Amino acid sequence: MPTLKRVSRPSVGRPTKSPTESRGGNADTQFYRQARWGKLRTSILSAEPLCRHCKAKGDLTAATEVDHIVPVKQGGEIYDTDNLQPLCGKCHARKSTKDKWRKLTK
């Protein structure tokens, strides 16, 4: 059976994305692509390889994310190690959702 070739729609009339939007981010999150953040992230995960939230509950789960305790968009310092904590993916997603709801209800 022959396959149909997909034809893309012309981009006429569509809003264009800025360079940062097309790479998946905005000015507030560009620092995540910098070497300084990569080194700091690696350092945090090496020093504390377990999820801080899981560990507090007695579970030993590997940390895969470095979270800003006070979100950057809410005034948290980007590179301050006292504002960073290692979390597993589930805990990071849960905390990020709570942070967004907290911001919406203020």
C-alpha cells in the first residue's frame, strides 16, 4: 500500500517564536544551559546523591534533579547552594506543581 507524503502547512500568519522560545525556555531559565549551572548541578548531586524529600521519609531514592528551594521566579538565588536541593523526578514535579499553585493563589 502506498504511503502518503506529509505536507506541512505554510507558516504564513503564524506567530514566530523568539530564539529562546524555540529552544524551549525563556530569559528566566536560560541559565540552565550555561556551563556554570552544569558544574554546580553535578557538584550538588555528587555531594548529596539521594533525594532529600524521600530521605526525610525514610526512602532511599537517587536524586536526578537539582531544585531551587525558593523558585528563581519568586526571588530565589540562582547559584546559591543554600537555595538548592537534590530531588528525584517525582518529588521535583510535585514541588514544582505546589510552587506554581502557591504563586497562582497569591
